[in-house]
Amino acid sequence: MADEQRRELRVNEQIRIPKVLVIDENGQKLGVMDTRDAIRLARSKGLDLIEVAPHARPPVCRIMDYGKFKYQQRKKEKEARKHQKELKEIRLTPQMSEHDILYRLKNAEEFLREGHRVRVFMQIMGRWAAHMDLGEAKLREFADRLSHVATIESPLSHQGKMISLTLAPRKDTKQKPAAPTVSPTKPAEAQPSQTTQPIQPTQTLSPQVSETHHEPTPQAQETHKVIEVVSDDKGS
């Protein structure tokens, strides 16, 4: 806070130097003036006298709207923070469910598409310390599922009971369409095939056709069971 206060520009009566170099609102130099006269000139125009170069001799002051100047300054700082890339962190656990993993995959993909780097880490505690390989496999799988938007910047590393790896955005990420990270969306794409099944009974009215019409239903149930098994294995 003290440093920020020191950087705060002095305005009008806060300027205590007797003489200053004045620049008007159009950017033209008016020369060295008495500070009081410069303040009067600025206020006659409905503006302020702002010390923009306090370390110069004499200090340089500009005539401008202080409120507008502060607004533009905050806007520039906001833009600078917006374009500044950060290192985001995603935490996983060995027993994390598939639903939670999908949620973190979505967040990680958003960070990577924004140009940020992502550090994925996992802390192995308790009985899971004897199964460190499972945690490593989960991290590698997480990175593989983001391979369409990320590359591995730093490989898997161990720091005590914590394992981590860092992902960087791919250079061609913006050129690719947003690929869904949720693998269970594939059954949703297969739904149009269900609409084609009732068409077969309309072609012939024999009872044999109605029997064949009910055969695909066990297969649809089997595909759902496979998805549930996969999610349970990953969650463990």
C-alpha cells in the first residue's frame, strides 16, 4: 500500500514545487510557470493540473481531467492483466469420480483455450500411498483427454507425496473446433438411430418383425453398463 501511495500522482494543491513545466490539454508545451498560476489556468478550463513527471527538474505537469485520466489508467491496467497469462492449477484425488473429473476437464480446457498453462497435481495420502501407480495413471489419462488442446510442458514429477505435470496450450488450439471432453455424449449422438427402428414395423405387419424390433433394446442396455463400469474404474 505504501508503494502504491508513493506512485499516486499529485494533483492541484498537492503539487508543492514552486515552478513546473506545463503541458496543456492539447499536448503543447506552455513553458515553465508558477505552480499557482498553472493551477488557476487549469481550473479556468474546468480541468486539473496533474504532476506526471515528478522527478524531472522542473517537474512536468499536464492540464487534463483527473477523473478521466484515472479511468483510462485503470482501463490500461485491466487490459494488461487480461493479456497476462497465468499458471492455473487443477487438483485431482485418487478416488475422484468420473463426474468430478469431467468437471475439471472442462475447466482445464477453458484455461488452455484462453492461453493459460495448467498444472495438474494429486496428493497421495493414507492407503493410496501404496498405489502410487494408480495416481500416476490418472494424471496421464487426464493429460491424454486434453491432448486436442494441450501438450505436456513438464512431465510427471514427484515431490514427496505429491505428483504433478504441467500442460501448455497447443499452438493450433484456436484453429480447431471446440471438441467435447465429455465422453458419455456419444450415446446421445446414437439417439437418432432409435428413431429409425420404429420404421421397420411400418414396412410389414407380420408378428416376426415385431419380435426383431425388440432385439436392439438389450444391446442399448449393455452399452450403458459398459459406461458405468468404466466410470467406476476411473473413480477408484
